[in-house]
Amino acid sequence: MRQLKSTEAQTTSFELRGFGHPSGKQTVAALGQILPEARFFDDSVDDIRATRLVEFQGDAPESDSSDDQTWSDAVVVYRIGQCEPVQLIAEAMARGAAGILTEQLLPCPLPQCIVPDVEHAAARIEATLIGRPDRQMLTVGVLGSTGKTTASLLVAAVLRDAQIRTAYQTDLGESDGVLQTTPEHGPQSGTDSLRWLAEAVDAGCQAAVIELTDADLRHGRHDAIEFDVLIATGRTIAGHDFGPTGLNCALERLTPEGVLIISADDQVGMRSARDAGVRMVTYSLRGAADVTAKIIDQTDGVTTSLVNYDDTTIAMETMLNGGGMLADQLASVAFGLLIDRPLHRLVETMHTMRTFPGRMQQVACEHAANAVIDVAGSPTAIASAIRAARASKGQGKLWCVFSIRETHSSEDLAEVGHLIERFGDQAVITTSKDQKRSFLKRSHDVLDGVTQCAAFRLVADSDRALQWAIGEANADDTVLVLCGASRGNARTERLELESLAGNIRKQQDRQPKIDPACGSRPRLRVVGVR
């Protein structure tokens, strides 16, 4: 195992590259050089040169301003099924396009570049045209089964604390280094992701943090980007076929001098990293690693732990509860050590992070049960959330309110039912408003993994499910709301989470306030061993 302080590992410290403005230069892309596997259909040419791509939305190009009438320097991108080919050909010929990038031969006299996958090809061309913005910044990719969004935001916080202007792109929102937004579009990849990186370079960013989904990695949607650092959170996700995992695909995009930050407890991921021959920095809550931590206490929504690196141990208090959250913080601390930040400063940065929407988000109340909101959707993420809530619930019971979503398979629902029965004390199953028609069948899928079915309460209306759970729970109980909020885009997810948190507070406020003098006999907390 490599030690971060060793002579060999010291070469993994990064100097942030100077940033440029790629949009200020006009780069000519030779498609034959960028895409050696491509075939050209035109007897008069064996290559196509262009300075820009033109992409169609529906039956119209994305850019159609009055000063953009000729396309003699442009390659038109044709995506099968996304636009009318006759309209595209007519527009391209009328404006004198340099050629067409396509997956199939079109009945058109213009030069055509035929490729196996137009999305991959367009991204590689765009990367060349805009000057490889990923090479002008420190580019960090975050992947894994759980904790990607949290780790991405923590890494961005570490970079900002070091006075480094940072762009980031996560499920909860994005920033180009100047403006923070919650866009209405979903996670970006391909040409969209490259253009976002170029905007970040233009804004003066020296680093970019990108949350990577397993599906995007396996489908090659980030193949035009090279990463300086990869951070693997949770566990390596095994594919449903015989293809490579998302981590295998990401490691192919790691630069030769790049570093992988990975949990020492992820044996599958560690084996993949060793097979790829990449440099690693490890973190762990259980065993030996470069950066380790041990949880000392979890009470009142605060987790206290001891963080160890080399010969230094520092106590850390944070409101990000649970082992999963602590693992994400350790990964961020390991990254901070790579950019030469002192350990005590990194611990202070972790302490300042209070909460993230939908990521073990706490909704506390003095006279009613505390609530915790988590958007965990997969059984792995749900198991992590339930364990974290159980560890920090104190002396009360753990109530689990699970909302069924259309993305859950029957097998996933049965596994979730088993997890809730095993780790929870009370269970309430509900669903979203648009899934009420299938609630009866889907709820029985949950019960397929349960032995004591009578212990589960089924309530189709999610508002009434919350009302019942909070009303029946005692003041020292914890209600874990596994909402599985919509992950289509950041704006929708944030609005749903804000609405859910507001509904929970409303239900908490409705609970009667009990005079402490009339309460039950006080309990003694054991703080030591005789």
C-alpha cells in the first residue's frame, strides 16, 4: 500500500495549471486526424476541416442568428431520430456546410464523415475545437455507488478554502466558478460537458469537479475528458452484463500522472486499480489506509470522530452524520492532502459543512420526532442511510418512511423491505402521487422481502404517511424519510426536497407541546464503565 508521505507518492501533489481562454482562438479540426476510424463519402475529399460544429434541435439549428448565415467552416451533426434528415440536408446545402457528421449515409452531395457513434465523435471534435479545456484545469471526477454528490461538494469546498476558483457539476446544481445555478436540464455529458468546462476556463477557474454516473461512464459519454484525479466513493458497482464497470471505464480516462482516491474497504475497486497500474491514495473507517477515521460518538445530530494521517490525529465534529458521510469526508481530506493542504485546516473545512439537501438532511424539532431526509434510491444507498440513522437515533425508535418510485425494480423493492425490517423499528410504505395506481402491486413487491408483513403500514398518500409517522412517533424517536426524489434535473429535485422539508415541519408543528415538568421519569445516560 502506498503511503502518501513516501517519496514516490509525493509526486502526486498537483500544481494547478494556468488557465486560458479557448474561445478566443479559432482552431481548425481535421476530422481524419481526430477520428482515424471514420470513413469519408466523397470522391473529391479524403478529410473534412472545420472550426465549429452545428447541432440541430428538432428541425432547427441551435444557433441561427442573422450573422450566422454561412456554414462553410462548420460540420453539421446528424443524430438519427432527433431531427428530420431532409430538413437538415436542405439547411446544410443552402448554407454551404463543410460536411456532415453522421452514423449512416445520407442522400446528399456534401462530404460526409461516417462514424460508429456520432455522440463520441462529436465530443472528440468539440474537445479539439475549444482547446481541450480539461487540460487547462485540474479536473476531478467523482464516481461510486453512494455519496457522489456529497463528496463532489466537499472537494469543491476544499478547493475554495485554498482560494482556488472552482467549477462543479452535481445532481444538486452546478457552478462555473462565478454563478451557482440549479439548472432545469439533467446531468451533462459529451459536448455539453465540454462546453461547460470551456465556460469555466473562460471564468478563470483553475479546477473543475464533475460528478460521474456509472451509466455515463459505461456508455463512454465522458471519453473526451481526461481526469487528473478520480475519487471513488461507496463501492464499485458491478455491471448487469459482462462489460467493464464504471470504475474500469473511468480509469481509462485518468492521465498517466493522475491519482485514484479509493476506499481501502472496496476490494473490487482496489483490484481494478491495481490491474490498471494507477497510483492510489486510500481511506478507510475500518482498516489500514493512508487516511483513516474512527467514530467516537453520534448524538444530537453531531458525529465526533478521530481523523488520522501519518503521525497526526485530530478530533473532528461534523453535522454530516453516519459512516457513509464520514467516508466521503475522508475522501475529501485525502484530496486536500494531495494539493498540500494541512490536515487541521481540512478538518476545519469539514466542520463548517452543515447539511446538503436530501443527503441525510436533518429536520429537527424540540417537541416532536426529528426527521432525516435522504434521496437514496438503490438498495446500497438505502442500507447506508438506514445504518447511519440507526447509529445516531439515540434511545428512541427508528421509523422508516419509504416512498416507492417507478425506477425501483421488483428485486430492489424486496431487498429494501428486508433492510427496513432488519434495521428499522417501524415501517411505513408510500409512493409518489403519480404512482398511486400501481401502489398495491408495488407495495407487495416490498413485502416479498419481509417476514413479518403485519408490521408494515401501507399508505398510498405520501402526505398522510408522513402525518401518521410523525404523529405516532415519540419526541425522542427519529423518522427517516427515504423519499427517492426525482433525479431528472437539479431544479426539480431541489423544489421537491424543499416542499418535503416544509411538509415535515408543518407536521412537527402540529404535535402537542409537552411541559417538561409533567414528562416521564428522566433517563440516565451511561458515560463510563466502572
